[in-house]
Amino acid sequence: MKRSSNLVAGSLVRAIRRSSGLAILRRCVGQATYSLVRVRGEAGSRTGSSGVRDLRTGGRVPDDARFRIGSVTKVFTATVVLQLVGEGKIDLDGTVQHYLPGPLPASYPPVTVAQLLNHTSGLPSPTLPDDDQWILDHRYDTWTPQQWMDGVAKNPMEFTRWSSRWARPPRATRPCCRP
């Protein structure tokens, strides 16, 4: 098993290096100019890259390049929140308004921690321009939490707590997993 996973990882890296990775990436995600692959396991690790880090200079992307992890941060955040739930420091049925008073508009209904974790809160996203050039020009911008929430507050809730078929039922009607 260890040997086969090592072979698969090595094959994947070689395939990316052999292929026209840059052309494939551009077709798939538009503005991307490179890809990185890192595969780790008990048998060791393999890394590889394809494309260029700078279109002007054609500079190669180092195999150990750093990159933004984007939406993957949700998984790490959820893990820490669930650890805090296990320690009794956060309640899944507690509201965002209780733990973080202020950021959500008063007109928004209560939003539970559980709803945030399972993406059923109905909270809107900030409205951003639907313009490729704007996205490219602002791809390295960093927003403060307040700037993000100001953008959220400009939009109405996408749905309310009990109007969504994905919302959790009230505590009395669902099995309890806590002592």
C-alpha cells in the first residue's frame, strides 16, 4: 500500500510536469498561471509544479512555493469550533449575536453556531463586482472583519431560519448527543 501510494503521487507529479499545465489551468480557472501538487503519506512525500509564477518574466514556480489556502480555512475553523464545543466553551445552539455582539445587523434573526458550521444560516455574502478585471486587480486585497460585515449588512438574509429545508429542527425534536 505504501509503495503504491508513493507511485501514484510520483505519477501525478510527472503528469503535471509533462502536460501543458498552464493551458489546462487557464481553461479551468481563467487567471491561474500555475499549479502545485503536494502529496504526503507514510511512504514519504512528492511535490511538483507546472506553469509560471510571473507571466512577464516566465519565472518558474518553486516546488516549495507558498500559497493562499482560501476556502479550506473553513475546515480548520470548524475543527477548532467543534473542539471548543467538546470542551463546553461554545454551544452549537448558541447564537452568533451572543458570542459576537455587534457585527450582525439588529434586523437579522438569531443565527446559531451550528447554522454557521453547516452553512444554513442564510447570511448573505458581500456583493462584489462581477467583473474579471476587478477581481484580478483586487486579488491580493485584505479585508478587515468589519469591512466584510459592512458588505454583508448591505444585503438581506438569503433565507430565514425555519424557511429553509436545510435548517436544523428545534432542540426538542432532535436527538441530543450531549449528556
